[in-house]
Amino acid sequence: MPGRRLPSRCLSARQNLLRVCEQYLPGRYRIDVVDLLEDPRRAVYDQILAVPTLVRRLPLPVRKVVGDMSEAALLLAGMQLPPRKGDAT
């Protein structure tokens, strides 16, 4: 169904992820949003059991974070990125 709106949890996760990426990885990230209803094979390929899920492919190993991505410290830990000195995350 083209034009379908993303659930609010997914929108919040996307906004939170963008905020953290801009803060910690400005200009050094790429985000691909996949609608699993349109591409269910992707859920199987990435072994996604819940949404929203972040799949970080590079650098290896592949990492996954599930949830609304609202806790910056947990998101950074899940992506294996150290918080910057002096940050209150």
C-alpha cells in the first residue's frame, strides 16, 4: 500500500537515530529505511523479529538495536560508539 504512514514508534526511532548520528557521526553515516511489509524477505535476511530495529552493518560485526532509540547512551553502546568526553547522555 503505497503512501502508508509509518507507526509513531518507527517515526520516533528514526528521529532519535538521526539526532544521534548528526551529533556523533556528522556526514559519516547512511540510513536506509526498509518497510518490511513491502519487503518481507529483508526481515528474514536481517533476522528482524521486532520493529523498529536498527541494523548496523559496518564496521563489522553487524549489530542490532531494537526500540525507539530514545536513550542515546544505549544507542551508542548498541552501535559500539563511545560517548564523547563530557557528554551527558
